[in-house]
Amino acid sequence: PREIEAARAEGGKAVVADVLGVVGEFCAVAMNKIFGKRDEVAAVYVDLDTKALNLVFKPGQDLDDETIAALAVEAGYRIAAVYRDDALMME
């Protein structure tokens, strides 16, 4: 997605989280709303095919795994795993 690529190009760190229970567009809207409100987050994208929450943080910003999990619960979902920049092969 363009917004994720643009945020990464500006030096933001990427995180991908596997989300349990994501089934449709409504789920994506809920996650976008919760994570999009955070000052640390430059871009949010929920991939409904892979059930993954993609986040890119603003340069120098971050959220720890526990905070990401708590925010997902706030949106009504649970995180199965979080993968950080080092483990991602997004190129």
C-alpha cells in the first residue's frame, strides 16, 4: 500500500502483527481507527487476506508489543505475533 511505502521511505520502523479474528472490512476500520489515533503511528494498513496489521511508526517513534496487543484488544481483536523491522522481508 502506498501509505505504508511512503512512511517507510521517510525512515519509519515497520511492524507487522498477526491478528486473530479479523474477517472483513469492519475489522479493518476498527483497527485503523484505534491505531490511526496514535501519535507514534505514521501509517496503518490491515491486510484482510493475510489477517495482518501493518504499522509504520514516525521516525524515532515506536510502540512496544504489549501496547500494540492492548490497542488491538481495545479494537476487539487479539494479536497472535508481532514481527519487527529486522524480521520483515518487505522489499
